[in-house]
Amino acid sequence: MSRKCDICGKGRTFGSNLTFSHRKINRSWAPNIRKIKAVVDGKTKKINVCTRCLRSGKVERPQNF
């Protein structure tokens, strides 16, 4: 499954864990992506959407859902 939001484009970000002795360990953070049915151009389609977009109402859900 794609780890990128189809609405806002949010994807994986990279950074470092910093230990007490200041050793840097590379790591990544993944967005909370859900595969949902949404109305796109008047048709129902399955898209990958982050939960932030779902919560803020940027996605139109089908009526019979």
C-alpha cells in the first residue's frame, strides 16, 4: 500500500533518534494512511488518505456509506 496521502501529499519523513551519548540513529516517521472510498469527480473511488484529511473534512464520502 502506498504510504502517501492522495489529498495533501503527506508522506514518510526522516530524522534521527538521539541517544543519551549523542549517537544519531536514522529513523523515519510514516503518516497514518487509510484506504477509503471517496467521491472523486462524481464517482466512487478507493484512495489513500491520511487521517488528518479525513478529520478535517477534505474528503467527500459516498452517501450510502
